[in-house]
Amino acid sequence: MVPSVLIVLACAVVATGFPYEGCYKDRYPRDIPSSDKLVDSQGMTVERCSMHCRTYKYFGIQSGDSCRCGNKYGYYGSVSNSECNIKCDGNKDQNCGGSWRNAVYENPDDLMAVHLGCFKDQYPRDISSSGKLVDDNMGVQKCLDHCRGSRYFGIQDSDSCRCGNSYGDYGKAANGECTAQCKINANDNCGGRWRNAIYEIKSKPLNSVFASGLPGPKLVFSALGDWGKLGSGQTHVAAALGTWSQVHQADFTLAVGDNFYETGVSSENDPKFEKVWRNIYTHPALQKTWYVIAGNHDHLFNRAKYQPRFGQRENRWYMPSLYYSFYKTVGTKKVHFVLLDTDTVRWGRDKTQLDWFKRQLQSSQGDWIIVIGHHPIYSTGYHGVWSSTRGMYENIRPLLEKYKVALYICGHDHSLQHLQKSRSHVVDYVISGSGSKSDSTDSDAQEYVRSRGIKSVMFYPDHGFVGFEITEAQVRVAYIDTYGRIIYSFTKGNPRAV
């Protein structure tokens, strides 16, 4: 697809780390389809577009803010790179296309196919025939390349490849019913007569930002928010969380609220505890302690009280009350975790809890302090300004800064975010709210946080969670997507040590 004359260009564009294919014309119908288009007028970068298009072979950026994903490009031809000179809205050192001009990049070849089994097919097709590829030289890799952008693909009768995001409506078949060999590689399974050999498209194992590890002893944990809605989003996050927790030997999980949609649980015996929690987070690495707080959905109809009651009989569900604190040790240092019930604090009407919070910080024995709540103090997410309510800003924020809290971790907005003060920041604000739901950014919220002198460093609008590694001197924070990939990370020192 890429003309040989562009090889020099690919070598010349090295700032982003992505092979640059060149500047290409666009018009209707779009050269790269708009079906998965992402527009970000504040934070578009080459890396941001690559994250969004991670399962596609190519991505194109246009007009500084518009990202499109596809597996081919170039129908209307190439033009001079000088016509792709609009700077990226999120990084003025990068070029993000031009007016009706796509700056096209190639994504890393880091996908693999995982065989899930043999599944029945009939009309209407279990996986749609839209975009079907028939090839006498069919193979798993060929079907994977064709289906980039989908989560699954099925190969049938040795030559037919179909792509989709779900499968299995007609049930599983015996493996002996998928005996057709792939022509390219006889060791690959290419289905059978009216039988799909189903594969999941996943990322190849990558070198984690934690792979080399920070020096010295460490405390490792994750934060998972807004995770209580059954569905594929929750299931995919749960799988990635389990794998990450195993690889990095996580010590515990923080559950930061909205644990049960849409209206919490009706008693400590509610079957949701089984269906939404125990039956989903089954990975052995997730059988350690979960430190839990409630979100606004958990509070509806005064139901939040049932979750601490459940914790009295389930050791892994640690929630002695709606707000509480605990200490962990890393080397010779203590880490003080303070967990708030923000559904009442955010309106500034829970004086008892606010007084308790002040005492916790004033008398803290922690070398590190980390505060956890459900509601953000700052957010550029879909909930917008309502996420950054006056009570949180006026009552919680000053105490975080005064007592040099390293991190404020929360959820509520269904995204992954990192925010900090533009100048001389103490606290880093980490949002992990896409455990089962996902939402886009909000222009009014973007303007609000800017007016407060806050920088939105990273915004990711899809499912995922956040992982943490604390040593005596540093904390490393990694944002993980449903493929288990680290889409963004940062490291900071301890503000209380300064």
C-alpha cells in the first residue's frame, strides 16, 4: 500500500514513534471511514489517535483534531507534506494533517489471534457477512489483518473470514466439527461446514512500564471505578485486570464506587453481589482484598448501607463503614489511604465526615497519603461541571494541598483521566471510572478546569482501569485498556518528602 518513495519520509518522521505514511487527500466518501471517528479539539495528538485506533492497521489525523481509523488509505492519492501542517491541538510539536488532508500513520503490529473454539452457524449468520473475505489461501493471520478493528473473527470452511464484536448465538460445537485446515498453515484451524473457528483479537504481550520495576520494595494495587454494569465492557476489563494483577503481583484492588448499577443493592443478600462481582472477577489474582467505597448509584434509595453489611461476612469485601482509612507498609515507609464517602461530602453538608477527614490528615502517620473518593474534584468528562461540585472544590481540595496528598483517586466520569495544576502542583488527580461504562469528554468541563488553572494531561474515553506501584520514594501510575496495554503512565515523587 505504501509507495516506496515514502520510505524516506517514514524514517524522517521520528518524533512520534509511529511510522509516517505521508499526507493524503480526502473527500466524500471519506478515504478513511468516519465510523470510528474521534474528535478532540483540546487534546488530539498522534499518540491519542493511535490509542483510539489501536486495533486498526492505520490511522489518519485531519485539521488538528479529527482522528479516523482504517485498514487501507490513499484512494485519492498523496500530496506534499506541506499540506499536512496543522499542529495537533494537544501537542503543538506534532503535525495533525490539514484541511481535507490526512496525515496517515501506521499502528504497531502488536495484535495476535487467540483461538476460542468451534461454534455453530446458520441463517441469520452468527457473525455478519458484511465485509466477508473469501480467499482460497485463507489463514489466521490473513483473517486477522482483514478484521482489524473488530474484537473477534470467524473462519469457516477453510476459505471464508467474517469479522464482528460478538459471537456464539447458536452455541458451541464439538472441536471435531472444525477440522478444515487453513491453506497457508495446515496447523491453523479454519472451521468447518457451517462451523466457525472463532478467534479473539488481542494485543501481543508488551514490555510493561513496570517490567524493570522501580528499585526497592514496592506496594502494587489497582483502582477500578464504575464497574457495576454487566456486559462486555465489564467482562473485558475484568479479564485485563486479572492478568495485570497476576503479572505485577498486585496486593489489593480499590473499588471506587458505582459498584452496582443502576440502583445499588437491596440488601446484604442481594444476588448482585454474586452476579456482578464474584462471578465476573474470577481471576485468581483478584481473590485478594478489595477496599470498597460507594458511588452515587450505590446510594440511591438509601441503599449504600447494605454494602458494609455484606463486608461483615465476606472477608475480601473490605468496607467497615461508608468512609474509613487504613495503612500499608512499603519498605520502611507507611502509606496512609483515606477513603471518603463523597456522595454527601460533595454537597458540603456532611460536617461529621469532613471533621473526621481533617483529623485523619492532621494526625496522619503516613509518609505517603493517598485519598480516594467516588466524585472528582476536577474532570473534563461527560458529567462535566457537575463532577467538580463546589463542595468538593471548597472542602476537599484545600486539605489535599495543605497536607501534601500525593494522589486523589476517583471515578464517576466514565473515562480514564490525569489532571494536575498547571503550575507548582502537589496533587495529581487520577480518574478511573470506565470499569463497565465509557463516555466522551465535555467542552464545558474542559473550559471549567482551565479556568481553575488545571491541565488535563490525559483523557481516554474507553473502558479500562489504573494500576499503581509505590516505592519508598516514588509512585508510578499506569492507565490500562481492555487489551491490557499501557496507554499512558507517569511517575512522581512524594510531595511530603520535599
